[in-house]
Amino acid sequence: MIPRVHKMGKRTIGLLHYLYGPGTHEEHTDPHLVAAWDSLAPDPGRTPEATYTDLQQLLDQPVEALPKNARPAEHVWHLSVRAAPEDPVLTDEQWGEIALRMVAATGIAPEGDDAGCRWAAVRHADDHIHIIATIVREDGRQARLRQDGKRAQAEARLLETEYGLRRLNAGDGTAAQRPTSAERHKAVREKRERTPREELRETVRRAVAGTQDEAEFFDRLAASGLLVRRRVAPSGDLLGYTVALPDDRNKDDEPVFYSGSKLAPDLSLPRIRERWTTTANGAPGQMPDTPSASGRQLAASGPAPAPARRRATQAAWHAVLVIDQGDDPAVAAQLVGAGEVLDALAKTSAAHTRRELREAAWVFERASRSHVRAVRGHDRALRQAARDLVRGGPALGRGEDGTTTAMVIDMVFFLAVAAARWHARKGHAQQAAAARQTAEHLRAAYRSAAGQPLAALYERGRRMARPLQLQQAALVRAAVPELADQILAEVGWPALAVTLADAETTGHDPGRLLAEAAQRRELDTAGSLSDVLVWRLRRMADLPADTTALPPASTRGTTTPQMKTRPSAKRSDQRRKAR
């Protein structure tokens, strides 16, 4: 059940016309009163002789009784209460009881207070009611409405339990501002997938991902096609910004601008600036490289999609460790950085994974914010990874680009699971739910990204010589005896077997690598142990993610790595003829 306190109004008659009217798209059916401050209140919906003016005048009587100079400028209070889609349809009597509970909880008409405000609850659809009230009490005082929204939410949680409705998570005041009903109706009329406020929030978040300073941030905003205004102090200092969609216009055909803080609490300019500061290591804006082979390749050759994804995988793994073991401010910083990585992945991944990644980034935005304040600097590796992803540009859906996309999605999935557990331990119900939902979107994106590369690995593993397959099985039993039966029974086992052979071919100890990979956290949430270990091993051994051009592994490491990974053309021809 979702209660929502709307903006205070000036005209009681105007809101009554909306509540009893047909609605924007004729969606209001049979509008009528289900409860009111007085059982004799006229109902223009069910009583033919009653008019909107009759009800308006009665509601406004306490206001009109005050001297004009003592009347509040805005006196019309409005609360909507909506049931979840899967909830049963409630009766008028039940909605009337809910309205009574809500006006008592919010301070409009406290229980047992005969001098409370006048109010009326109108139902014009199966799943919700609207409560209209005037905030001047019968005794001439104004109602005490401080934190009325929070009190309505608390009452809704009680009502959900009592009526057997879907139980929603309590908010904590850190969520982004929801679109207004007018914004939603406008989006429907204009056939937009999301409201302009939501489109702007997503675009600004993507513009922030991995930026180093104000110039880069505003350049990205301009490149995204948004209209941007900067708010400058008389001293010349930049105070803030507003953005608008070029095609979102008001009735005067002017662009509708939103400030960053109206899009989300962490998108105000001061909060964004916090991302560009670091702690002791490095000056503001500097984000040091991770010392890995993929990092060195990236530094040497410049950004490219595949090495950028390897780097993001490594950064995500370190973030999982921090979330599991770090203190709260460090964890909060990792979650903010993870949000930037998801935004960057959604922006740069191939079409077959883009939709699920976009949804994952959209949902995780809620999980990246809580009352735990992030300590900047801890998120440098993730922010650098996001920066490299953006600078690397769009990734192809095949080859090394596509397979490293599967690799990073696999790791970010475990990051989302770890985030859900951390939020649950801290009692952050909404954030935990958002992280779990993010994991489901990432699971779907992973299936799209990993199908082809895992199939190629599977085929190579299936064609391995039988003695080598048995040797790899024995290695698994020795390295991870507690997991061996499950791994060897999985469909994806041949892909892991050939990965172990590839690791040995390149000079690694596959048993040691496998034991280390299996000891790392989060295997209990894996759909397939083989799949997860494949990507961990290929990342840890710095093996090519795309193996479509490699021959099947047929021998174990008695020759040099170069001879095994790059067989001569003559030997390749002989193998093809033998097959």
C-alpha cells in the first residue's frame, strides 16, 4: 500500500473537479465518497442533487471563518492511497476504514479530537482512494502536519499486515523523488517509456560515471543532448546546474528544467563534487591504475572495451571483499562506485545485453544510497573502471569484447548479491530489495552474454583427449574435494576442464588456481559452479576470454607455453585432417 502526500493546494473546488471528473484518459469510474468528517457530507458522485460547490463550501467553512489576513495561503491537503496490483479489491467500507486511519495518523483528524480538520475520501478506481482536507481545524487552529508523509507510510505498514496486503519496505528518506502524477500522465500522453524526470536522472548518472572534474561532467551532459543551465554566483563560482530534455515543454512551449537535487539526492553539484575528491592517496581527480596485466595493457594501448572490462572485473572483485569485510563508510563508497560501473556498462554494452544492464543500473541506483555516508577514495578503482569503460566506447557482442562482457557481468552479479546481504544486515529494506532485483537483471544479462563463449569452451572441452579429461577431473577432486561431485556432474564441466588445461599450458599451477578461486566468496549463490570458476580462472590466469580460434587442449604441459598456445600451421592442418 502506497500513501502519497501531494503538494499543498489553494483551490478546494479544483481538486474536487479532478477527483469526481473523468480523469485524463477516462480512467475515473463511478467516483463517490467512501468516508468523510461527517456522515451527512454531500456526495456529488452518488447524490444527484449534490454539487461540487456544496461539498467545497462545507470543507472550506473553517477556513472562511478566519479573517482574511489569518487564512493560510495554501490550505488544501491531498493524500492518495494505492494498493498493490496483486492485492485483492477492497470494499468501500474497507477503504473508508483506511481513510479514517490515515487522517488520524497524519494529524488531519486525530482519533477522539472533535475539533479536527474537515476531510473527504473519494474512490474513483478499484485500487486507490484520494483524501482531500482543508488544514484549518474547527477550532481555528492549523493542523500539525509535520512529517505527515512518514506517518502515513508507518500507518500503511500496519494496514498491510491487518488487511493481508502486499507488505512494502519502509522508506528512509534517501530515495530519489518520484515523478508526480502530472508527470506520469504527461509521459503516457507523449508515449514515453519513462517520465522526463526519470530520463534525466538516468542520463545525468551516466554522465557522472567515471568523470574527473566539472569540465568533463558538463561536456558529457552537452554531448548527451540535454539542455544545460549553470547557476553562477555573483563571484563567478558555480553553484549548481539544471537540465532539461529538448522535447519536454510546458504549456508555454518552454523547456522544463530540473535541478540535480530534484533528480536524486546525490546528483546535486556539491554531492557530485565529492566523487572528485580522494583521501591521502593522490590528488583530487586522480585514480591510480590497478597493477595487473590487463591494467598494464590498458595503460600501454589506451582504452579498449575488452581490457576495460577485465579491469572492471578485477575492481568488482575487490569491491566484493570490501563489502564482506570492510567498515560501513568504505562499503558505502564501493556501492556508489558499483553504480557508476553499472551505468558505464549499460551505456557501452552490445544490444543483446543492453536492456537488462540498463534495468540493472536503474534499479541499483536505489541500492547505492543510504544514510551511511561514503568515505571517498575507497571507490577509486571502481570509478577508474567506469571511466575506462566509457572511454573504451561500445563493445561488440562477439569476440573478446563479448566474452569479457560476460566475465564482468558475472562478477558484478556477485557484487550485487553482497550488497543485498550488507543492506539486509543494516536493516536497509528498500536498498536490499533493490540489490536483489539488480542481481536478477544481471543474471538475465549474463545468460545473454555468456551463451556463445561458454558454448565455444564447452565444445573445446568436449573434444579434449579422454586421458586429459580424466586428469582434469582428478585435479578437481584433489583441489576442491568438497565441490568436486557437483562440478563434475554439471553440464558446463567440459568448459572448466579446458580452462584448467589452458591455465597449465600458459605456465600456471591449475590446482592452486582452482583452490584459490573456489575459496573466494559467493559461490553459494552461483547457478553453475563451473561457469563461475571458468571466469574466475580465466581472469586470474589472464587467459583469453574468447577461445573460438584456439584448438582443443590435447596434451599437458610438457612443451613450452608458446608451442602449446600457438601451434604451427602445419600441426593445425594435420589435426584438422585427423579429425
